[in-house]
Amino acid sequence: MSGLSLLILVTAGLGWIHVTLNGSIKTFDGDGLSSNRPRATGSGENVLVIGSDGRVNGNNALGGGSKHDIGRSDTAFLLHIYADHRHALAVSIPRDALVTIPPCQLPDGSWTQTRADAMFNSAYSVGQTTRGNPACTQNTVEQLTGLRVDHTIVIDFKGFAQMTEAVGGVPACVPQDIYQKDLSPGRATRGRLLLHKGEQTLSGKQALDYVRIRHGIGDGSDIGRIKRQQAFVAGLIKKVKSAGLTPANLLPLAEAATKSLTVDSGLGTADKLISFVMSLKDIDLHHTKFVTVPWRYDRARVALVHPDADKLWAALKANRPLDDGNAGIAGPESRATSHPPSAEPVVSGNGITVVVYNATHTSGLASTAARTLTRHGFAVTGTGTGTHRDQTVTLIRYAPALRTQAEQVARLFPGAQLQALTRGGITVVLGQTYAASAQPASPPHTPVTSNTRSADDSPCSDLSYG
């Protein structure tokens, strides 16, 4: 949810009437930034994007709670803009991740002590103010990654809701009816229906509910929600680009974003913000990757996996792209993917998104297939269980325009049948033929690489990254 403002600005690349926007931009106090920051490398830029679920400025009408509630961060990612200003990588950091929070400034000017094994999103609440503490989150990210954060952008509930309205809504596919209790598990009753099952266009509060919900879709984890948010961001950008990048289309979107933005002083005026945006105008969605920092479950929380996470940060510091094959790190001259097992064909799935269903009674198949696909560079945007569990032959379902990509997917599933549909993305429906040859998936605590999204997401394939 938080990345929408920045990514729309990135894809837009057009100037706006800054007189209209200038008065809407709020900045946070840079005095709270650490005096011991990583040095800038000059190799690309790093932008921290935070989604705030603070209830000030009318946000409680959308998110519930009181306007006096402490400011909290709902989601966050670090966007690395490569030095060529044509490629970007967005790395999501789970809010439940256990990290070290360095000293941060309190409202009275004093500084806290370092806290180890603290939840990542608690950094934003240091000081217990209604507006939150972006500087503390930035300090935490810089210590965690060893990367200097060049800019920080915060967007709230209202900004997100208004942006989706400004583009006329974003296509989504909801796997089941969603009720108030799904969004707020503490309710005694399920409450009213918020979202109907099926394909639909979401905007405003409905879109906000869709990206915020944890317990009503998938496995109830923050990891699953991150995956859904990343897909929704991609769908929003595609909607904007398909409408045309004209001032008439972009001005309402820019107004909606800036009215709800809080930024560092380096982006604190319309002129600065426009200059930054114009420097990113050549970045395309096809050249923007969405990943999650390598993680594993640690009881009810999330622990980062080392040295995998360290390799990821080192690659960004050196301005190196990620390996397209299995989230390993590769230099610019060695973009080749890791070699798959000899029993598998050599298949390149770069840029192809897939959703996987297990339509058998053999547990773990969807995760096993997802790992095979990601090893070959495919982006698995969701896994789930099929409505019927008696499928014999594996099916590769696809929209007519995706036939060539579907054939690439089918190469990894010997004996699979291609099945054309009228719309949607590419879906793998696993049958008994796959169950007979596949090994069961590893248990949930298995470390997850930065290109693998193992937590269950919405089992809908309508949204595509490309």
C-alpha cells in the first residue's frame, strides 16, 4: 500500500502545476536522523517508502480507531534506483521482522537506547506521537542494510484511497467474500460484507481494505499481505499507463498523493519533488522488480535470513542486479541464472507471472511447484488449493495473448495440458501426474529467498507485473 505514491510518481515522469502541489507537501524533522549514517556510494539511489496507519487528519474514518492513537507504520519497502535510472528494485521489509532499532530521538530531544529483537514497525512508534517517527524508521533501515537512504516518503490511508479513486479503481480478484471480522479479527460477529468474491475494480476504502487485510485471505500472515500489495501496486501502475501519461490524467493523481505525503526535506517542495520525479522518467514497470528481504518464521514473528539478506544489501550497495534465477546475487556481466537440476529443462521465465493451485489431496505440491518456477525466473504471485481436489492431469491455463509464455511454463510440467481461457493470467492447476513425481514441500520454517513469496496469497491471477 505504501509504495503506490512513489511508484506512480516514478512511472509518471511529468511535471505538475507546482503552485497547486507546494502547499500540500509536509516534511519531517531531520534532526532525528542518526549522526552515524552510512556513506553515500554514488551508485544509484535508495528511497524508503512507508505506509502509515496513523489516525490523524481524518484517517480514523478509514482505518478505525481514534485520532489520538499512536502513529504506526503499516508496511514499508526500500526502493533501489539503479545508476542507469532505467531499472529499480523494491525490497519489502515485513513489519513483524525482528531487527535492531538504533537510538532514536524522542519529542523532548533526548535519545533512546538501542533495542535488539524489536519488531520493525515499532521503530515508527518511538516517541508515542500521533504522527509517528519516520526518522527512526530511516535510522533502523540504514543500520539494517548498511545503505544510505537518500529520501524517505510516508503516505497515509487517505492518500492511498484517494489515489485509487483518481485512476477510476484498480482491477483485482477476491478469492472469497470478505467481512468486517476478516479485517478486524477482534470483532464478536463477522459484521457486514466488505468485498464480494470474484473479479472486480476496487477504489477508495474498498481498495484500502483489500490491501490491509491479513486474516481473511491466504494464511493470515504479513508476508501474504506484502505479496498482495506488490501485485496491487503493479495493477495500479498499469492502469495509469493505459490511461495515458497526460497532465490531465496525472494532476488529480498527484494532488491526491501530495496531500497525504510526508517527506524528508530533500523532497519538501514541489520543485524538488518534480526534479526527483523527472530523473526517474525512464524507469518502466518491466524494469521494476518486487521482492521481499529473505526471511523465515521465528515463532509468531519473522526473522531475517543471513547471509542471504546481507548478500542482497551488498548487491544494492554495489549497484548489482539480482540473479534472475533463484535470488542469488550476480554482477552486471553475469546475469545468467543458476543451473537447475539436470532432470529439469532449461527454461527462462523472466518477466512471466504465474499462480499455482494444488488440485490434489497431496499436501505441499503448490509450494514445491512454486520453488521450481522461481528457480527458473518465473514470478509466483500466489499459491492456493483448488476448489476440486481430484484433478488428474496438470493444466496450464492462460489468456490467448499469453500462449507463448504458457508454453514456457508447461515445459516444467511434463504431460501438462494447455487450456485457453477468455481472460486472466497464467495459472498452473496441479494434478495427480505431478503429485506422482514431485517431492513434498519443506515445512513453513524453511528460509525464503528474496525472489520467493511462499506465504499464501489471493489465489487469483488477474493482476500481472508485466
